[in-house]
Amino acid sequence: EDKVVQSPLSLVVHEGDTVTLNCSYEVTNFRSLLWYKQEKKAPTFLFMLTSSGIEKKSGRLSSILDKKELFSILNITATQTGDSAIYLCAVGFQGAQKLVFGQGTRLTINP
Amino acid sequence: DGGITQSPKYLFRKEGQNVTLSCEQNLNHDAMYWYRQDPGQGLRLIYYSQIVNDFQKGDIAEGYSVSREKKESFPLTVTSAQKNPTAFYLCASSIGQPGANVLTFGAGSRLTVL
């Protein structure tokens, strides 16, 4: 059975802190790993990773994939209250359309 | 603006009733999806469709039905056979590139069974 596991499930930090969110996977026919941010309703796309060791960066957010150890991390530096959200990790498969999601990490940034 | 429209945003249903959730997209995407979100369980795939008049079951299809008569539309019916239908339902679409699919999501429909 394909599994995508995120940790921690919940995290509370102060504004300005740096956080690292984890996503590990055990799937057959891995093709890609995606990160989404869900603030209120619709998840919005952050990154898609397909190659090991190549960091993707957007402002204060960055992510990297390790295909040997089967995990990805999402880093957020200098956190702001607007970063409070659920962060979802998903895996895409060779030759298949669907994505399998992890449970999500609920991140709360306190002022 | 291109996007995905889900309706209704909130829906209440009595036990034993079927209900249909609407999903319309104007992104010209080939593939469409329905996910269910429960607290602490992330998103679970109900059904997906790669082209018109074709769809596949996801991991939790029991108690649900779909149709794909038009490219733009992918309605989901929650039937009385679904034992625990109270949840947040998300519709998504993509251009349909296998394995490297970036899904665009709608704002969701929250269904509560009374």
C-alpha cells in the first residue's frame, strides 16, 4: 500500500522562527513530490520536486527531495503570521494521474 | 479569470438522502478529481477522470458516484450508502500529465449530515 507520512502533525512557533516540515513516503513507481499550502479552503501549489538534491526556493520557502532515503523537507525561514496554514505533501506516480496526500502539518505562527 | 467553482459551499443533509456536489472548471484541463478531507487524515481520493466519459475509482469510492459528460464538469453524488459522509470535499483539475501533475483546487464544499 502506498504511504505518505508527514511530521509533525502540528507545530506552534513564534514569528521569526525557522521551521522544517517533513514528508516521507513508501510508494511504488514514484515520479514526483509536491507541496501545497492550505490556508482556509483551496490548497495552493508551492513546489514540485522530481530530482534528488536540487533545492527549490521561493522567497522564504525552500524544499528538497532525497530519493534514496525517501523523504522531502519544506523549510520556512523568518516565519510570519501569514505562514499559518496546513501544509500538505503529495506524491505523483509514473504513468498515473492521481496524487496521494499525507495527513498534513498544521503550522501556527504566533506574533 | 480561470479557475474551479464548487457549489454549494455548505450543505446539510438528512440521513438517507442523496446529495450532488457541483464542480465546474474553465481551465481547459483534461483531468478532474474529487478528494475528501477529514481532520487529521489529509486528502483522500474518491474518484478521478482523465477524459470525458471516463473515470476511475480512487481509494474511498464506496458510497459515491460521478459522471463526466462534459470536459468542464465533474459532479459528485454522495449516496445514502456512504456511511460517514460528513466531511470537506475538494474538487481539483490538471492538464493531465501523468506523474508530474500539478492540481488546481476549488474552494471546497462542506457537507454535514444531520
